[in-house]
Amino acid sequence: MTVAAVQPALALADVDNNLVRLENLIRDAHRQHGPDVIIVPEAASSPNVHHPAMRTVPRPELGAPYQLLTGLARELNVIVGGGYLSERDGDAYGHYVLAEPDGTVNAHDKDIPTMWEQNFYTGGSDDGVVESPSLGTVGLVCGWEWARYRTAARLRGRVDAVLGGMCWPTTPNNWFGPLGWWGRREHRLQTELARRLPGQFARLVGAPVVHASHVGPVTMHMPGLPGIPYRTSMLGETQITERDGTILARLTEKDGEGHVAATIELADPQPLDPIADRFWIPDMTASVRATFDLANLHGKANYEARKLIGQHISH
């Protein structure tokens, strides 16, 4: 079947306009490629970055982002997958839905919000394996779930395709001197990790991958130093890969906003690479590893404290 992946350039916390932009990109991908499936990234209502405005981003689980994705699936007669920050039972989640033309909707909540994302939503508990009337058994994957062996292990040999998206902001690009050198080096290293990751995941799980990613510049706040702007950019690397990791279609950071399509074959999964006894699939840089646990702990504590006084979600 033909699958398309959308790489959007979205604005921080501008949910209404981001949804309009997303709709236009989905419609354009449908006109140009005539696909059976269109996939957009996780957090497609706003990039996941560190900024207090992120508390305004969650929408009711069946709210405007859900209505957009499900409505387009019915209207265009195509399967549409996309993510957004959702609100359910007093918590916010990194929610991802797969909507079918017949009205069937499957969903997955991202298991671990990544670093500063912990400030703005909590983790889910489902395994991301869903049954699609059209596609069979599918794995839904969000953000750095793609980057962890435990995600690959829970999907390995079980799914006919892996669908989902990424929101990977890189290091600040507005620093000078030694910090500027470090930021540029980190950017190069992380870009290469992002390029390799969809194919690595496909080989571990044994199924083709449709991986849609954010792209473009975003200015957020420096975690722990809110007065310092953190000008970053999303790494892109939207890819469609075969089960052996072969890249069938790709958009890089330099390509900017757009969409690509390719034909994949759904078949019994055939894992090719072993699951390693470690946390990360990529060889994450020292700065990522050092930041990950600390930012997760700080963000989770902040979210829970704000939840106690009703300030974790702003309307």
C-alpha cells in the first residue's frame, strides 16, 4: 500500500493555526500522492518544548485535534495518524490516534514524556499495539519511544507496520565561543542519530516504518534558567523505511516542511537485529544521557506539584 508522511513546521503553542497548517499539509499529501495512509508527527498541535505556554496546549481527548484527524480520515477515505497533547480525567497525555475511514479509532499514550516534556504531561501505560481493520496489527510510537530498546521489544515480532512520529529539538543555535562550538557539534551528532534511527527500529521490530517528524526553528526557555532564550530547531528526518531499514522516502532538516510517500508491503514481521541489554538504541551523546534523568525527575515533580494546585493545565 502507499503511505505518506508529513513533516510540518509548527509554532509554539499556536494550536488553532497549527491545526489549519496540518490540515492543508494532509490535504496536499492526499492530492499529490493518493495514499492509503497519511501519518503526521506526535505533538502535531504544538512542538513539545520547554515553555510555560505549553500548559495551554492540551485539548480534550475528543476535542479539535481529534475531530480534525478523524474528520479528514472519513472525508478523504484514507487512514490518518497523528498526535497531540490531550486532556483526560484531569491529566494531560502525549496522545496519538490512528483514524480509519469507517470511523474506527485506535490510540496510544506515550509512555515516558521526554526530559522537559515531563513538566507538561504524564506518561501512559498501554503498549502501543493496536488492531486496524485495514492494516492488521500496528505499532504506534511517539517521540523517544523510538529510541528505546524496551519499545522495540514490546513490538518485536507482533506488528505488521510501525507508525508514528517524532519531535526532536536539537541544542541551542544562538550561543558563541566554546558553547557555540559544543552546540554545533551536538547538532551534527544528533542529526546523524536521528537519520539512522527509523531504519534501526525497523530492523529490530521486523516491520516497515512510517516516521513523521517536526522541522523548523523554535524558541523556548532554557530549563532551569527561564530568563535565557533557547533557540533551537527540529531535526526533521521524516522517513519511510522497509523492514530491513532501507530508506524508501526521506525529508531532512534542510528539506524543510513537506511530505513524502512510498509503497510498503505488509507481511509477517521478520526481526533482523537483536534486542540489546541497554536503554538507548542510538549511542546518545554524553550531554543527552546526563540531562535525561535529571530533567525527567525535575519535570515530573513540577507537573505533580502544579497538579495539586490545579495549574498543570491552563485554559
